[in-house]
Amino acid sequence: MRTFIVLCAVVSVAFASPYSQCTPAAGQITSVKVKDCSDDVDTCILQRGTDAEIAIDFTSTVNADSVMVKAYGIIGGIPLPYPLNDTDACKNSGITCPVKSGTPLQYTKSFKVEKFYPAIGLQVKWTLVNAKGEELLCVMIPVKIQ
């Protein structure tokens, strides 16, 4: 009976957050926070004409001398690259390069939700990669642009 209760608690925690780690898993993500999005919703609302902010606590499983941010909006199963002004994750993001595998890190970034974006629901795929293209982290975030 105790095993069943623990299993139910683990399952409820796994589904209590709108975020999910990509499969196959890259890095070990311990926390994802999006400004104005609580863990008890299934979709984060992003308001057009504002800046969104993301913070991810993780441990990389790969080494990296440099780290690049790659973000995609996935619409109808098709990943569309999201244009970021600064893709160097080693600057102004809380990460200091080089990154050593096994070191806990916190990555933070703000990005524009432009006024001209359509009001749609989509998945945001947020990744950090090293120069070899190996992922340090990958997270999926369900969002609705309003």
C-alpha cells in the first residue's frame, strides 16, 4: 500500500508542471520557471508585446567550451526556429564557460513576445548545445500566445 501511495505522489508531481524534458533526455533538469506561469497549469500564457523570462536549473551531462541557445516553436509538429538576439549562453545568462559535465547550473534568459505574433497555442522547444551539437539541456514548454 505504501508503494502505491509513493507511486501516486511521484505521478502527480510529474504531471503538476507544464514543462517536460525532451526525449531522449539531455542533461538533468531539476527546475523550470517561466515568468507569470505557475506549475499548476498545463499551458503558459505569453502576452504579445511583452518580454518573457525563463530560468532553468540543470546539470549538464556533457562538457562544453561554448554554449549556444536554440529555440523553436513547434506548430503542427513542425519545428520553426525562433530568432534570438543573443544565442551565446555563456554571456548574461548565469552560465560561465567552459561547462564541466556534472556541474549544477542555472540558465536564465528573457525574450520578446512580439506584438505581431499570432494568437496560437504551440510547444516551445528550448535547447542549449555545445560546439559539437550535443545538448546540455532540452525542455518542452506548452504556451499560448495572447
